[in-house]
Amino acid sequence: MKLRFTERATENLIDIADYLHERNPTAARRVRATIYDGLQNLLLFPRAGRPQSTEGVRKFVTPRYGYLIYYLVDEAYDEIVILAVKHPARERDFEDR
């Protein structure tokens, strides 16, 4: 499987990095590493995330910092589509079942 990022997910990652880097560059690097570790886990275990109320959407919570990664598993294209990446205190894009 491979990862594909939507425009929204890419913007989320840039916004997170910019926000944290302005305040604490070291923390920004740690958070970025945590998010990318979570993405690597999804490549190994694509169904690890919890199903959401929107059909096909799953949510994976990073072990550290609790960032929410919303994604779809597209078997036809053998890819995981990252829809959004959010801080847990932000408004959520999808609802749990």
C-alpha cells in the first residue's frame, strides 16, 4: 500500500508545522515525527483506525500527542487516502459511530 494525501490533509500538516514551529521548533519536530510514525503504522495496519459515521472513513489516533488522522482505505488502488490531520482540541471533520 501507499499513502496519498488530499489537499486538505496537506494543508493540515503545513498548518500544524507552522503553528508549532513559531512557538517551539523542537516540539514541532517531535510532533511531526509522531504524526509520520502514525502514518507508517497505517501502512502496516491499514484497518487499525476506528470506523467513523461517514462510510469508509476511519480515524487513527497517534499514540503520542493524540493527533487524529482521518483516512480511507482504497483497495482498488492499493492506497490509504489521508483526508485530514487534526489536533484533538480542534473541531473534528468526522464523527465516531
